[in-house]
Amino acid sequence: MIETAPHTEQVHSEVHSTRDLVLADLGSVALRKLGVPRRHLIDTEKDQYPATRQWAAAIHTQCPDIQGLSWVSRQADSARAVMLFGDRVPDGALRQQGEPRSLIQDEDAYAEVLALYPWYGRGGAGVGEELCEEAPA
């Protein structure tokens, strides 16, 4: 059984970009060029988030054209994770698709999120110039 208490305040939302966004690629090749192991920036646990936020801040400062970051998701290695810099994404660049849906009150929304992580609840494992280059589309 999956405990729902942690999801009480969470909703499932879907947004789409209305234009191309310029993202820094934090994939393995870019990290290797920087000499940064994935385990120090991407494959980190919650206690390391302050350090990863410092990386994001440094990229934001040093790469004024970058609108966000993109990397291979630690939890779903067939997907990419994206973090956008809110002050760099113009109004209208993101469009909400449908309404936000409660993960507790909407069984379909919860099922859709679980489908993204088939291992969940089944014992699964939980700044240089190169960074300013665009992530592959």
C-alpha cells in the first residue's frame, strides 16, 4: 500500500511551452567537460539541495541567455528534468493544460503520476562555458 499523507497538498499540473526555451544541458557529457561527477550535482539527495541551488545560481549569473536547466532525471532515466528561471521566461511562454488536479482527490491524476514511476511503492530506489550551451531538443 502506498502512503498518501505526503501527497495531501500536492497536485498534478501539466504545462506546455509556447516557444523554444534556451536551457543549459546538465547531461553526462557536459558534466564530464566540467569535471563534475553526476553524484555531486544530479544524483543527489535532498540534503544536497542547497549545494545544487548554488550551481543553479552560478549558471544564472554567468549565462544571461540561459532560461533554465535540463538534465536526465535521477528517478526516471528515460526522462529529462527541467528547472526554469522564472525571471527569464517571458510571460506567455508557458501555457497550462487543463486544471491542476489533487493527487488525493483525483484517482486518475494519482494513477498518471504513478505511471511515470512504476517502481514507486514497490521498494525501488528512491560553472563553465560548456554549461551555457543549449540542451539538445
